[in-house]
Amino acid sequence: MDNLENYCKLHKKVYFIDNKGVIYKYIFNKNHFVKLTHWSIGEERRVDVEFLSKEYNNKELKELKQIKACELANKYWNSLTREWEYNGKKYKALSKEDRELYYPNIRPKAHKFKGKEVGYRPTFWIGLYQNRIVWYTIFPEGCVILKFHSIDKEPTISSDWIGYVSENGIQSILDCETNEFL
């Protein structure tokens, strides 16, 4: 592979890991990479192709298959306990190890929205998926994650859809003041 940019454009879905364990995903329609791991909320995650080309030429990048990249990204995020403050309240997302300390008392709060529509209305929960707060719901096909706008705004499957994930990849969020899970 002489030219990383040409290679990425040719293959479109490309993932790399560097020698520090940072995983990058190529975004074809934007022609840049995005960090999947080792980033903080508010940090710029986009990485220029030119920057990674230099690293690639220095042999510091290894290509990953999509399944392996996602598996390693979930493993990374699940190993961290993160705390933050929002509107004067403290929250914590538990690492897999910390979750085992709370288990079986981890009971995320189920959110049922009432609307004018008649029929089935899914139950939603709030969690952290790869450092992003998301809504999630369980269907027979699997666990679906949706964009989180606000605790008061019901997500819609059609416009807030992110994708299917393993429920094990979603971290419970603890309200540090009430010691209850969201």
C-alpha cells in the first residue's frame, strides 16, 4: 500500500490501530479518520488522512477488520470508569470491573413515554456507549442504540437510529447524588 488515501478510498471501510492502541475508522464521504478510542468528551476526534499517512509510512499502524476494531473499542471503553458533571450534578459510567461490584443491584431506570399513538411503545434506557450518552431499547433482533437529545425527549427509531450493538457494550450511568442508575 503506497498511498493510504488511495487505499482508503478504494476500500471505503478501513480501520487501523496504532502502536498506542488508538483505533481509527476511515469516514469515506468526509475523507478523514475518526478516533474510536482514547478520546475525551469535547475533544476533536477527526484526524487528517495526511497525519495517518505519515504514521502508516512509519509502520506504526496496523489494519483491523471491522469486527475486531469494534471488539477492541468496546473492550477499551468497558475498562474505564468515567465521571463528569452536568448542570451541577455528578454522574459516573462504570467500568466492567466496577459494574461487578454493584451487580445484581444495577437496575437502570426504564423510561416509558406516553403519546397519542396507540399500540406498542418501546421501553428506553439511558447508557454510555463508547463515551457517548445514548438511548437504548431491546428488540427481538437485538439491542438498538439511538441518539440522546434530552431525558425528556423521546427518541424516534426512524430519525435517531445509530445501530445495533451488544448490550454488554453499554455502560450503566450512576447519578452520584442519589446513587441510582439512570
